[in-house]
Amino acid sequence: LIQESNNASGKKGSHRISDLKSFLNGTSDGSAMNKKPLADLFLETTVMFADIAGFTAWSSVREPTQVFTLLETVFSSFDQIAKARRVFKVETV
């Protein structure tokens, strides 16, 4: 599903949604592809996705402070490793 969302200015992001829908449906006129890229190109890049197996079930029977403590511990560990390895972490969700 593609949902429209409000950006910081409160305007609908319908032009990007429309471009994406057109591209996915193969009906794009190519105008969206001719725009400046949103990001720079980094040839030596690694993308890492991580998941905590069983987290939803585990967290549903824990107190919020226990969930927070676990997540803070995991995220802090990743931050320390990233700093020690001199890598740039884009986002933790």
C-alpha cells in the first residue's frame, strides 16, 4: 500500500506518490527520473537491516521500562560499534 503523508509544511506529498505510482505501473513519462537525486552516490556502502526475533511477543508481556531498557542497550551497543569502526550510521528505527 502507498499512503499519502503530510510533510513538515503540512502539504500533501501527492506529487511524489503520483510519480511513484506511475513508475510502478510503467506509465511514468520519465519526468520524475530526470530530477536531481535525493542522495549522493557512495560506491563503498553497506546497508544493514536487523530484527530482534520474537520482539513483539516478548515486549507485549513486559513493562514499558523493560522494553525501553532492552532497546536502549541494543541501540547503544550499535552506536559504540559504529563509532569504534568509524562508520556512519544513518538511522535506527
